[in-house]
Amino acid sequence: MISFEYTYQPPDFSSGYILKSRRFRVSFVKYKSMYKSPEKGTEMVETYIFEPKNDVAGTLLILHGLGTNNIPFLLWMGTHIANAGIRTVIPILPGNFTRVPHGSVSGKDYFSTNVKKATKFWEHAIVDVLSLVKFLKKNNLWHENNCLFGFCLGGMLSVILNAVSNDFKKTILMATGGDIATLVWYSPTLAFMRKEFKIGLGKNFNINIEKEFLSTFKEHIDKLNSFKTVEEMQKSDIHPFLKVDPVAYAKFVDSRKIIFIEAIFDKALPKRSRKLLWETLGKPEHHYIFSGHVTWLPFQYFLAKFILKKMNVKEFRRQVRLLEKVKYEDK
């Protein structure tokens, strides 16, 4: 059974500055994950904290997307949002970047053909973020004015987090979707999974397997309205992948807290995937951007302005421009 339960114990953590500038500092925090059975190579939680030196106006928690390439862009954005007075926290999700299991590839394990193994990574990610928020609270790093931002995989996890936690005042979902069955069979990003299916099944693979998977998932999605609680849904007999699908958690989320940003030319996420998640969330505030799934990343200036506006932070509160060149201290 899928479960996000864990026991919080104040961790023995290490923390050190990796960057210093005139208006903020970046520290790297590391401690043992509180997830019950992490895969080898994912045992340590790794988090970047961008801390303004004065007048912290809020806390922004950023959850990155699948794989590695998007992470440097989001870390770059963290420096400039911190420049504007927002404490920015960016954890590395298990299975990605520097937390890849031995012998695997960044991001791949969330969509493994080994369903039991794949769902473990979703569980692990949720537990890591929930325990991180508690860690931030215990260390006076959580602000009443807070926002959760999730891109791609991070957006899917953000929906689940909102269903099981009331910690987040606002949540911005960027280029994300639901319905894992549709993603498995129609997302170009998951071509590796379809290839593994064909290799694993060999001559037994045929088009009917795809149809059965999609048909079963649709049938089980139709059952979601009958569940009264998250726990009831998790204990049910619906497909294991649906139990970590944001579509299954959307009905338990307060849509007034959600802001949905959709990339019009998103080829990584089929239109059905994006539309279904938005609808099951109760059709929250919806914005379109004229970009693809990742082509918006170099233009983070506009997203940063949008986030600051939603957090009611004046963009030029100290005459700081978001694109100001970071001036590093010698010490």
C-alpha cells in the first residue's frame, strides 16, 4: 500500500555556505532521509537554501522536474528571487541529479516498468518534502508567507503534497499534468519506458497491452469520486500507478490555493494529461505561456516576477533588479 507516513526526528545535519553575495547567501544542507527504505544512493536529503541577509519577506519551496537539465536553471532563479528578499529552498528529489541510485539514470526510476520500485520513488519524494518542511519550521526557516512551486515532476508531487498537507499558502504548478497511463504511452519523454515494455515482453508485446493499460486506468480514474479520503483511495484496489498520480489526489486539494500555468507547445505532456489534471483540481486559476515544456527555462525573469507578485512582494523593494549581476564576496 502507498503511504507517506514517517517519523520525524531532528536530523544530525551538515550545512555550509557554497556562495556568498552582498544580499544573500546560499547554503547546502544535507541529512539522512526519514523515508523508511531508500534505494542505495538516495539515502541523503540534499537541499540548497538561498537566504536573504535582511528582511526576509517569505519562503519559496521549488520542486524541480524530472532528470537533471532543468535543475541548474532553477538554481539560477533561486539566486535572483533571494535577491528580492524571498528565502528560496530547492531540494534535490530522490532519483535525480546528485541523488541517483547506483546503476540508474537521473529521473528514470519514477517511471520504471517495475511498478513497485517506481512507486517507492514517489513515496520517498513526498516523505522527503514533508519532512523538509518540518525541518524548516524547527529551524525558523519557514515563513507564514510561503509558496510551493513545482515544475513537471515537481508539479505532480506538489498536487499530492497539497492533498496531504495544509502547510502551503499558495502553489504554482508549471508545465505539469496527470494520468500516468497517458504519459506512459504518448509522452516522448517516456519513450524509454515503452522500449523497456517491448524488450521485457518480447514476442508477447502487442497493441492490446497498450489498450488494456489505458482502459484499466480510465476505469479506475472513474472510481476516484467514490473515495472520501486519501487513505481510502490508497488502500483501494486501483492501479498502483494511479495511487501516485496527481489526478487521484486533486479532489482533496483546495483549488483556491492553486495556480496552473500551461505551456501551449508542450510536447512532453499530452493535452489530455494537462486538461484532466486542471479539471480534477476544480479548474483553478489558469495561465498559458507561449512556449514548450522546457523552452521557458531561459526566460525565468518573467516567471520570477509572477511568483513575487503572487507572494505580494514588491519586485524592487530594495531597488534590486532580478537580472542584476550577482556580486560575490571574497570571503
